[in-house]
Amino acid sequence: MYRVLEKEVLALKITRLKVDAPKVASKAEPGHFLIVRVDEKGERIPLTIADYDREEGSITIIIQEVGFSSEQICNLEVGDEFLDLVGPLGEPIKTGGYNKVVCVAGGLGAAPLYPKVKSLHKGGAEIITILGARNEELLILEGDFERLSSSLYVTTDDGSKGHKGFVTDILKQVLEEEDVDMVVAIGPMIMMKFVSQLTKEYGVKTIVSLNSLMIDGTGMCGGCRVTVGGDTKFSCVDGPAFDGHLVDYDEQLRRQNFYSKHEQEVKDHVFGGEGCRVNEG
Amino acid sequence: MKGKKVKMPEQDPKKRVNNFKEVTLGYTEEEAIKEANRCLQCKNPLCMQGCPVEVDIPDFIALVAEGEFEKAAQKIKEKNNLPAVCGRVCPQEEQCERKCIVGIKNEAVAIGRLERFVADYARGKEEIEVIGNQDKGKVAIIGAGPAGLTAAADLAKMGYEVTIFEAFHEAGGVLTYGIPEFRLPKDIVKDEIEKIEKLGVEIKYNHVVGKIKGLEELFEEEYKAVFIGTGAGLPRFLGIEGENLNGVYSANEFLTRVNLMKAYRFPEYKTPVHTGEKVAVVGAGNVAMDAARTALRLGAKESIIVYRRGEDEMPARVEEIDHAKEEGIRFELLNNPTEILGDKEGFVKGIKCIRMELGEADDSGRRRPVPIEGSEWIMEVDTVIMAIGQRPNPILLKDAQDIETTKWGTIDACDESGETSKEGVFAGGDTVTGAATVIEAMGAGKRAARAIDDYIKNLRK
Ligand code: FES
């Protein structure tokens, strides 16, 4: 079960896996996510569904190595299996009834954005895509977006490809020139914050998707909480997509750093030799 | 001889706060026989009326007194599918033992301890039950917690083909993610679940019904009836300032990290948990005691219960409160949190409380706490755990809008049968009652199993 069918390294430390999960694929919609676990001692890791193929019974995920657990997933090879895979979780986003949508991705955000763009496109919307990354090497899915978009802009922090600067530079231009009825922005918290600030000025509806810390993904722990419009919401059941103008980004930025010390400990432990913890009570 | 219960040995409090091993150690054979002999073997045993799953208490105790421990275990198993669990976590003092005649003048017979002894004795010795054909039809159970497991086991014994759909990667529900190892060792839970699987029950993990599969689909797949035992999984918070700071947990999250994900063995197990030096737990139920005692074992120097009412109003079992006190948990009673304070990185650094006094009795019969004006003070802590209860989980109900709910969001189900407003759908446990006890959930599962049997029999007519 949950066997890796295909593997492709998209960029430095960014891997795409296609996984056999027919039941999940049959119910997946844009905006849904999964929770996976690689082995008995592993964390439960939430991952957005980057694509799904109902006929083939597969789902696609894209992972960036940022710590021990994500590295473990990236190290899976074709034929390997996930120990656990649960989904589809979360609320799908509405993709029908739009005329012109600007889709903004920062870095790995392109992965969760992709199924939404696909579905918006299918729903008849014209798509303008802005892909941002730190440098050219970290750009992913450019070709996939190109096929679905009437225009595609690339920005990089270092200018190695496209516009040198931020996605918001281009977005501002587009909002000036075009009559847009929605912006979907997925990427680092700080990017979503600035995108939302900008679109608010223009009064354009904005959807963002949060990658909160999660355990169960079913609303039972509250670890994924986020303040939206002054109310506490649970990202896993109320989101992960929210109205970008209402999210408290600073709180989310802070919550994301909750376990950064622990992440270092995991690294030290693994490099120190798995299982040889000296101070075990 | 009738005087007091035979004492059950326990781990020394000073030692046990440094480990996750079980606190109470269980009777020896001699102790069990001695205790069993305190039972009067009443003709009209009132204790049985106090047992939600109707265990034949005097009969099993008589077998213990004769030293027939395995037979005693079988006797309990006729009615109770999880005896090793119940012997540990049931509030016997409010149920069977409360009705015990011996208890009128002396201490009641230690029915719970005896149940535990018998179940532990029989562990690994029992023969696998051979069951007849499971050809009466398919029944789906949603949630592998105490209610679901009980309903599943009873239905399997009656000859139904039972499938449990569980959202997590392990079964047991609150027995697995909620109640800590030191109160209910997980290998005991696993054992009991394995026995239920041996009855022919299939457990499908990682299945969130309402997401991967809807209720309607279950009926299309020829399940004749569905039992919902999804528990009360949506934690409450107080709604005060600072509740989303780093270091504020729901008890559910804190305990799930530690119990299910084994954060107490971090970093070998990769799920982290943050405790720091000082931990405040808000609430005074069993879950609050579990969280406070867990925090100590994770290395907190101080673990404090913060509760807005007084000592007598604490809802936890006396035994749990006593254990917590022995271990050095500090109690800040008659204190209500009004704000959680954070440092500039957004981590908890303190909790602001206002002192309370007890006023008139409220609807629940408990005296209502009233704030004392101007009495705010700040308790410095690194972690705050909210153990103030929970509401029912909404995922399944979102998908099945035709199931009626109460104004509290719980499923509106008949107490006796578990029947809901939707034909063929039954419900029981915390999802119906709101947070209650393991044994009450088991009782509801048991009653629903009978009602489901009746329902399916009538379908065939
Ligand atoms: S992840 Fe536990 S409630 Fe959302």
C-alpha cells in the first residue's frame, strides 16, 4: 500500500513522488492535503496534494528537504512504501465561476498551487501566473504552469531568471493593468503576508494556503490553530486555505518556529548515531 | 476482616515521577484471594446495577476466591471486552463499588483491582475464542475507541462481519492517544485490541470517514448498519488573550504527542513536545491530572493545576488526585486564567490569574466561582495546557447533514439503543454524551450492538 510509483528530483533538494493511493485519489480535490508517516518512529507530516490521477489511482506530492522527516521522505525510492497515508483532509477550494485569476507561488508553494490552477483553468478562468524563487535552480513546475496560463512571469531574488526582485513587484503591475477577480497565493508565510497586503489595497479577493504544524489533521488536537479575522480556526478542518486578508501572519510565522530547537536536536541525535541517547531515563 | 480493602502496591512516588512505567502494580494471587473473600456474595447484587457493561461481579469474585483465575477472566469477558483496561481506568468508586453492601459500613470490595488482577493473570493464557460463521451481514463501525471496539466485539460474537474505520494509524482512541502509559500501559491496550481482532473484526487504519468515504457509500457497500463512535475530539480553549502563543497546548495535543507519537522518547521518536521548567495545566478533571503528571515525567521542575473552583469541586477521580499530590503536583485552586503572556519570540512566559471565591450553587449543584476584584496575579510558566473539555468532532457530521444533533453539537441519539435520526445509523460514547468516561462509552457500544442486532434482524423479515 502507498507505494512510490515514480520519483523525480525537480530541483536541489526538491523531489516529486507519485504514490499509489487509489481511494485517496478518487476523493481528492484541489486544496486537499495528506498526512504521511514513513516509519514507526516518524512524525506525522502534512503534505498538500500536488496532483492526482483518479484513473491511475495515484496522487503526487512534492517535498523539499528542510529537516529530518522531509529528508526521509525525499530518500524514498520507487517501490518503497509509506507506512501510513491518510487523506484527503481539509476543505477543498472553490474553483468555478472566475474570469481572471492571478496565481502567485513562492518556492515550493508552486506544488500546492498547481492542482488549484488546473482546476481554475478547467473551470474556465484565465490564469496569470507569477512564479517566484530564490534563484533559477529552485524554480519548479514552470512548464506545467506555462501550459495553463495566458501569461507567466518569473521572479528570482538574485535575478538569475526573470525579474530580479519579488513576486509582489510583478503582481502590482498586473493588478494595475488587468481586471482580476481573485488572487491565489501560496508560498512562504512572509510572501503571503505581503501579497495579501498588496491585494487588500486593490480590493481583490485573495486566497492563501497555510502549512501549519499538525498532528492528527482531523480537528482533535488544535495544534494547527490560526487566527483568521480575529477568530481561532483549525487549519486542518477549516482550511488550509483561508481568506488572505484575514490571516494573522505574524502569529503563524511565530508558530512555525515553535520546534526549531527540537529540529536541531533530531539532527544531532541522528548524526550522533540513531538510538544511542545517553541520558535515557 | 471486612474493614479495609487490601492495599495495592504502587511505585514509590519519588521514583515514578522519573519514569513512564505503571504507577500501580496490581495484586498478587494471595492479595486477590484475600480481597475476593471480603465479598458477601449478595443474592441480589447491587454492584452489578452500577456496572455499565453488566459484568457478573459476584460470580467472577467467587471464582477468584476459589483461585480459579482463568475461569474468572472468562466470566468477565462474557460481558466486558476490555477488562484489563477497565480494571485500571474505570471510576469504580462511582459505579459498582459505590453500590457494594460491604461499603456501607466499611470500604467497598475492591472490584476494580480484582478485575485488573484477573485480566492481567489471564493475559497470554487465554485460548483464542473460536467463533461461528460471520454471515449475518456487514456492520461498519466508525472510530476504534472504547465505544467502537465494544460494539465491534459484541457484534462479531453475534455473527456479524464487522469493519472498524479508524482515523489514526493506531486503534484504541483515547486509550491510546489520551491516557498515559503510567496509568494504562500501551501493550495492554494493544493486547486487548488484538483479542478483538481475533474475533474476526477488521480494523482499517488511516480512514477518516466523511473524507475518504461517506456514510452513504458505506450503505452502498452493503453495510447494513453503521455505528458512530468518533468521540469528543475538538478541544476547547478559554478564548483568552495569548492562547495561540508557542507553548500553549490543548491537553489532547500534549497527550497525543506524548502517548501516541511517543514524544517522551524524543529524539529517538521524531515528534517533539515542549515542556520547559514550569507547566500550568488549566482544569481539574482526569485529563488535567494526566497532563500534569506527564509534564513532571518529561522533566518539568514544577507542574501546577490551575482550577477556578475548589478542592471538592474537582471532577477528577480521588485516586488520580491523590496520586498527583503524592508526586508533588501543586494545586492553585480558586484561580481563573485571564490572559497568557508571551516573550518577544512569542513563547509563553506566564499566565495571569484572578483569584476566585465560591458563591451560590449553580445548575450543576456545584458552588459557582466568583472573581475577587483586584486579585490578579502572574504565575511564571513556560507551558500552558488547556484541559477544559472538548466538543464533538465535526468532520463526519459535515458529510452527513441528515443526522440530527443537539445544541451542543453532539449527536442526538437514543440513550438505550444509540439510534440516530438516520435509518441504520447508531451512535454512542463521547460523540453523543460529550466528554464522559471510558466505561460509559463501552456501555453505549454494548447497548448499540444489541440494538443493531435487532434492527438487522427486522430488516430480514
Ligand atoms: S492538526 Fe490537530 S486539530 Fe488540526
